[in-house]
Amino acid sequence: MEREELLEKLRKKDPAESYAAQVYEEHILLTDLLDILETEKTAAKYMAEKIVRYISEDRPQLLYPCFDRLFALLDSDNAFIRLGVILSVPNLLELDSQTERKWENCAGRYLRLLDTDDIAVFGNVVQSVPRILKAYPEAADTVLPRLLETDSHNFYRKQELSPECRNVAVGHVIDCFSVLLCLPGYQEKMIAFAERNRDNERKQVR
């Protein structure tokens, strides 16, 4: 399929799963979608990101050969694409842990995103932590101590320090801990984190 024809299809904004079905039937090539993510200037790239993310969840084995290209998009100039890739990469890790183990060479780059002062980036990484630890449980000793310090982490909104963003981040971490509570070695610390945030100003956190 020619690029312009594919772009025209993407502009129709059909559900991501309908485009994914065309990828599965090889009417659309994954490499073409990644080309669009890497180079396209129009809004069609946003639909391409949604399709790639859907495939990462539904058939990660199809996307895994493109792991390096996908991971490189963490450095995209486009914030929306970066946020999507943060969610997509961990979907490939269970397969990666059983095959090439590429994560071992790039985990540091991904996990440094936990140091961000951007709540959207932080939230997407935290949402992905259970999938990361399912594939690479040894990463717990790197990830969890950082999450346990979230209530002293600074976030900014419109270039101003935002206690409300910190409260949102705490909520994300508590949600994450609720999934990981059976993880050996950290149960007491996760419970203590939740307990000390019971009086959080944000109602959804309490």
C-alpha cells in the first residue's frame, strides 16, 4: 500500500482494532506504521500510534521484531507519541524476557522516566510497572524504592510546582501497589506508603 493511501485510511479514524485486523492480514505493514510515527507531520501519526499500541497489547509477537524502532520513539519530538510508546514497550517485555532480553540493555533509559517532573509521563510509566516486573521481576529493587519516594517527588504544571500533580502521582503509585502487593520483600513498605497517604488532600487517593 502506498504511503498516501495509508494516510488517507488513517484519516478516517476508524477504531484501532479494525486497522489492526488489516495489519494481521498484511494489507497494512507494521513497518509502514512505524515510518509514519517517525516522519509524518500530520495528525495521521496519532492514529498510527493507537494502532501500534493496540497491536502491542493484542499480538506483541508481531511487533517484537520492531522493538528497537519502537523503543527509539521514546525520543520522539512529539509528546503524544512518547506517551503512547511508554505504554507499548512494556507489552513486549514478556516475550523479550524469553528471547533476546533487549530490555537489559535499555531498562535504564526507560526507568529514568520515573525521575520526570511531568505527571503524564510519570503516570504512564507507573501504569506499566506491573508488566515490567512480571517479565523482569529482578527490576523490583530498582523500581520500587523510587516509587516509595513519590510523596516527596516534585512535579510541575505550567512551570510552577504542583502539589496537586504530586497527589495524582501518589494515587497512581497506590493503584500500582495494589496490583503488586503479593510481591515478596516489599509488602510492608507498600502498605506503609498507602497508610501515610490516607489523609492526602486528593479525595481519590484516600
